[in-house]
Amino acid sequence: MKAKDIIGLSRLGTPTLSIDGSIGSVGITEADPETGSYFRKVMIFHTDSETTSFIPGDGSDVTPKTSPDGKSIAFLRPSVDGAVQIFIWNVESKILQQATSANGGIFEFEWAPDSGSMAFTAYRSVAGQNVEHGIALVTDHPFADTSTGFDRSEKRKIHVVDLNSGLVRQVTHDVFHDDQIAWDPSGSRICYVSRNGSGNALSARSDVWVADLRNDTSWPITHGGFEPMFPCFSVDGNDVVLTGSKLAAEGYSDGFASFGVWTTSASTENDLRRVSDEFYSLSYVSQTLRVAGQKAYIAFDHQGSVPLGGVSLNGVSDEAELLFAPAGQVNGFDIKKTAEGLIWAAVVADFGSAGDLYVGRRKAVTKLTRFGDDFVSSTQLTKPVEISVQSCPGVTVQGWVFVPEGLGPHPVVQVVKGGPYTQFGATMSGPGSFEEAQILCAAGFLVVIGNPRGSAGYGVAHATGASGNLPDVTSRDLQALRDHALANFGGDPARVGVMGGSFGGYMAAWLACTTRDVFAAAVGERGCYSLDSYVGASDDGLNVVNALWGADKPSWKEQSPVTHVSALDCPFLIVHSDGDQHAPFEQARRFFLEAKLFDKEVDMLVFCAGDHESSRSGPLGLRIHRYEQIINWLKTTLG
């Protein structure tokens, strides 16, 4: 697989179904090789046939959602003034109408159960600090927003639009962002996630709230100590089902916690309880929760794969259900319980696909798209060898080795994933994609990847095994994978490189600075290199550092790669975007400068106006050029 072959990878969003499961829609993103841009369109499909059609568009349509009655498809599209608005396509008449005209555009939306109205979030003025004359007075934290910068007078608030009259009413008015909205079955209440009432602005606390549209009241149904995500109502509307995890004692996220399924009363009582065991932990690549009947369904990480399963909302563990277990990873999905049984639609990415649509009905599974088949038939892919190694007594680490063509010994590149609470697996999409390994292998490198302790998909003990000593534990597990690959697959121990992005960039720098006479080259991309400055410069630095490296400030210096840069004993390439808010460019500049002060061999590849996701979702030309630059640099340093 060459770098230019990423043009052939089509990606699908989260499918949605009508209430009876008969019709659905899904967003598709394809690359235009002529313009080097992305073309985004909406596909309509039927679950009782392989019939599909597309809504006419100019390549900018995203986030389609099927109306409960199945008569319409709503999606987001830029209007004539450039602001993103909700548009509605009538399936029968094929007439398109613009449903909103919100200043600043729409960020998310949900159909009401009767298909006659919608809830959406849009920016509105709230009581707060305006920016006047280019000056903002900062009095608390967080003091800046990645969307609006220092202007805290604009927050995402929930609104409801009546699709018949066009009237819009604002539902929430507090001074925090409100999002992740869902309707109750009666259409009279909405649940959502907000930091309203969190008290300590330095904590990661958010709560689930319920707003009653009949009397304009709202109340929290979680009360701190928890990080909630994707709330939705039970079928009777009495409870709210959600995913999430408990916060650490200091009020920060637990970086190694299992995101399970929880329920709580939709009234004000605080009876939050977990109904899933550790086997069911919401996958990062899916981030979807659906309720159908008396079960909640999530796609969960499991040893590199992501199956779709359901857990009983009654808390009966033996009623857990494994609904769909593909060889790859389930991304977004939707599911409905109908008179004929469960009907579901799921996007699955696998060894040769960034996403294909599958439909399950009457216990039969149908594949509706063939993007992966087309990609595999036109691209030369390397079949990886799965390995399982013992890192230390009682600890087994799963990994994969990609062996290039030709006789060895081969130069070796160990790729470290981000997260760390994610997983590598058979997929060409997401943070654990095989894409990078495939392209490096085609360039002649023997590539080693794996899921050390701290990763998702192997249970609580494996995830929490890295807690308290993250860099050293991760290093030991990575060494076990690397040693096994060198001993069994023809790797050259004198030409070993390491690279990674985000947390993987941190580990690439850590290994290069703390491991002697092992690596001949290292590449750190969008990495965190100095915890003491990252904690204040990153958009979520305070929470991330405490969640992963602990609350002991003196230990941050010892756990920072920049502290050990004087021991860097191989050429190092920094790859960073100057617009990265999550791993700020300051991190790259600091590591680069410190390395230069010690006369180390360090280069820096800067993506101007990029962000933290540039390597995965940035402009096609930038992504291809990135691969070419990194491969050329590795070939120069590793030979």
C-alpha cells in the first residue's frame, strides 16, 4: 500500500434507522483524486433489500439522521451564508428544505419522536466575559474554548424548532456548553450533558440533565464524581441510560477506566448504577449507545476487534447478548426493536476497509456496500502476522508484525498508538488503524505494533496495569513485542526505529531518551514532551496529565521526555501541526530547542494551520506528503 492509496479509502459515519427499521441513512466521505479534497454525501438505504440511493449535493453534506416515521432525512449542509444549517430531504417527493437559520450554525441535532420537531444546539450569548478591544479578563478555568477562543459570551445551547411553523424556542440558558441531546419517547423531555452546577471548574465533572419542555424546568440526574457520555431514555421514559466512568478522587478523569453502561432515574433521585461488567467497555471508534427494548447496545473493545453487544437494563448479567462479532471493528450503528425482532445497521471497518455498511434483519446479515472489496482489489496489502508475547509473569501482550517483501534483515519500525486507552486492530479507520503500518511495510520496513498495558480491550487489570508508572510499564511491554519480532521475523537489530502520534509521540521520545543503544531513529508526532507546560497549554492538559501521569507534580518532571533529552542517542524527527490545540506546538518547539542545546540530531516537520487530527483527517495532499516525508527521513536514517 502506497501513501497515495489512501485516496481509495471511503469512510462512513453513523447510520440511523426509522422507528420501524425499514429505512435508514448514512454519511459517506470519499476522496476526489482530481481536486485532492473530500466529497461528503448522504446515502439512503432499505433494510429489506439492497436498494440504495443518494441525496443530491455538492459534497458538503454530513451527519444524516432518519426521521422516526421514515419519511424524511435531515442532515447538515452549509447555507448560502456559509453557516451550517439543518436541511431536510423528503424521501417520497425528493424535495429539499432548509429547516434552520441559526446564527453561527448548527452543531448537533435530534429528531423528536413524532418527526414534527427537532432539538439542536447552536451558539447563543450567555452571561460571561466578552472580548472588548481585543482584551479578555480571565478569572477562572477553563478560560478558552477551541471553537470560540477567549470569548466566553457564546456557548452551545439547546433549542427546539417546530418544523410546521418554523418557530424556535431556546431550552437551556446556563453559562456552560450543553450537548449530547436525546428525546424521551413522549417528546416532552430532553436529556443532555452539561457542566452546569459542576462547582469546581478545575475538575472534569459534567452531569446529565433533563429539561421538561412542558413547563421549562430542568434538573440534574447525576451529581458529580462521574464522566457521562451519550445519555438516552429508556423505552418507558422513566430512566436515562448512559455510558461513562467514575472520576478519580481529585475530580479528574481516570485515564484507564472502563466506559460501561449505566442507568439512573430520570427524576432527581441519585441512583446511578452500572449494569454492564468490565467485558463491555464502550469503544473509542464507535462512541454510540442505543436502547432497544430492555437492553442497551454498545460496540466494545475486545482484543483488537470491536463486536456489537447488548446488556440487560435490569442488571441481569446472563442476559448479555453478543449481537454481531465481525472480524473487524464496529464503528457507528443503530438498532430498533420491532414486531419482527431486532433490526440493526452497522458500519464495520476491517483489514482492508475504512467502513462498509451491514444490515441485520430476521437474523440474516447483509453487506450493503463494497468499499472495502474495491480497495482490496486495487491495492496491494500485507497480511499481518498476529503475535502474543509474555512481557512479564502473568502479562500477555497482543501485537501484529508486518513483514515486507524480499530477503532480510529488514529495517524495523515500531509504531506506538495514541490513547493510551485505545487498541490496535484489524481496521483501516480510527486511532488504531493498520493504515500506517501498511504504508511503512510497503516502503520496505518490518513494522511492529501492539497493545501494551494501558490499552483497551483486555479487561480492567490490563488497562490499569500501567497506572502509576505509565512510561516504564509501556516501555517493558513494547520491548517484549520488539524483541519477539526481531527474533522471529528477520528484523535488523542495528536498524530499529520507533514512531508514534499523540501518546505514541510521547512514548517515541521517552524510548529514544531513556533507552540506550537500541534505536537508530525516532519519530514523535503531535506528542507531549514536557508535562509541566502541557498541563497549562493544552485544551485539556490539566485533566489529561492528572488522569495519565498522576497528581504528584514533582513526578511530572521525571516522567517528561524533555527532562532526559541530554541522553537522546539517535536522530529524532518531530512532526507537529502549529494549530494543534490538544498537543500544542509549544511542546514540539520546546523539545526541539532542548535537543539542539545538547547538540542532538533533531529535525522538525511542521504542518502549517493543521490540528491534532491532520494525519488522519487533514487535506489529502498534506496526508500523502506527510507519509512521503517521514518515509524518506526513515530511509535516510535507517537505510
